[in-house]
Amino acid sequence: MNSIVNLPHDDRSCGWYAALPEPLPATRLSGEQKADYVVIGAGFAGLAAARRLAEHMPQSRILLVDAQRVGYGASGRNSGFVIDLPHKFALEHPDPRHKQRLLGLNRAAIDQLQTLIGRHGIECQ
């Protein structure tokens, strides 16, 4: 079995993490693990994939694995803000309809997040 030699570099430059209380100790996997599904990465995409798998396959064992803490990589460094404004490269697209479609997708994603926050009683402050 191979072991991880290099983990992502964490320069601790994100002030949002420093403003939070000290987290509980991380849960680490040890020994041999068996799972129906393994999701690598606990950023936005990995969390979304694991959540959807859990919704559609509630009897399955799903492992969510990340070298760092959940949401501690690039997804967490955005300070938890979600906006509907497309990224710079999308704003430079020449077709206004393309920009409107992206804006619509972004707004639909925000609506979905608000629904999940309400459904699960997530405290966002």
C-alpha cells in the first residue's frame, strides 16, 4: 500500500480561517476501508458529489477523503461567499445570451444552496 508523501501546501494566509474558533480534531481513516463510493476532495465539487450520492444511494457506504480539512482548500478560501456574477473569462464572452445563461445557472445554484441551508438548519453566520 502506498502512503501519501506530499500534502497541499498550507501557508495559513487566509484570515477567514484564523477568525474561526479552533476546530475539533480531524477524523482520520485508519486501516483497510471498504466503500461503495469514494469521493476524493472535500471542496464544493466533492461535497456536492458525496451529498448527491447519499441522497440517491442512502444504503451505500460513501467515503469523502481530503488531504486537508473539509472546505479548507481553494473552496474555503473564497470566504464562504457565493455570488451570481460570472468569472472574468465569462464576462469577456461576446454573446450576451451566453452571459445570461451563466447568470441564470449561478442564480439557480444560489437558490439551491438556500434551499439546502433551510432544509438542514445550517447556521451561516
